[in-house]
Amino acid sequence: MAPPFEARPATLDDVGELVRLREVMFDSMGIVARDAGWVESCRRHLARHLGTEALYGAVVDDPDGAGAVASGLVEFHVRIPGGQNVLGRTAYISSIATDEAFRRRGAARAIMAHLLDEIGRRGVEVVDLHATAVGEGLYRELGFAPRAQPELRLHLDAGST
């Protein structure tokens, strides 16, 4: 049996793999991009923000040394404190992605454990994520639950604001 996967902090050297795995995630979800320019925009965003107080990433390296096989990101925010979040610190986990050949083998679990450790180290009280049907079981095992309030979204034309 292969040893369990270990996640490590993502560095700027991992930006290409983070973007590639984000594409893998979208493809597996059947999401078609509204604009093909998102890839370069994502690459620039990660290069600018990864490793700052606002954005942290983790990767699981390919055992054969060919890039990463899984990744995840967490964005840190400060919101207005409230009854369920006294300090106002929040985290949003996104882009949990695993190459198809490595799925169901513990790579995503290693990513989540690493991200949750970092989130806890930063004293965050509330963590959100959006789950796919494939990942929902893992997230529930880790203690995530549906929110009581519905989440709504509005897409604006960036040129109109």
C-alpha cells in the first residue's frame, strides 16, 4: 500500500500547477468558462497574492516528481463581527482539485487537513466552502454542514460598475 499523501504549502513556483488543477476542477464539474481570459487572470492573481495574509495554498506533489496531483486554496477575510463570529475572521476554501488518477486515495483529505491547520493557526472562527457532489462526503466528515440561510449570487458586467 502506498504511503499517505502529504500536503505542503504552495509557493510561487506552484502557480502553474494551481491554475492547471483549477482547470481540472472546473472540467470535472462541467463548468464552461464565460471568458477564456480567466486562466491568465487567475495566474496573475495567484502570482500577486499567494503567500500573503489574504491567500494561502497547499499542494500534494506527484510521487513521480511530475508537478502536483492535488491542490487547494484558502482566502482570508475580516468581516463585521457578529454573534456567530465574535472576531469577524473568516476563511473561504476553494479550488480543491485532484488529478483523476489520484482521486479517492486521500490527496484531497491531505489538502483539507493542511488548509484547516493553517486556518486554525490564524485564529479563524468561521470557514466556508462550496461543495461538489464528489467532495461533499469528505467535507461533511470534516464537520462542514449546510448553512441555514440561502446563498444568492449576482453576476455584474465588470464594465458597468
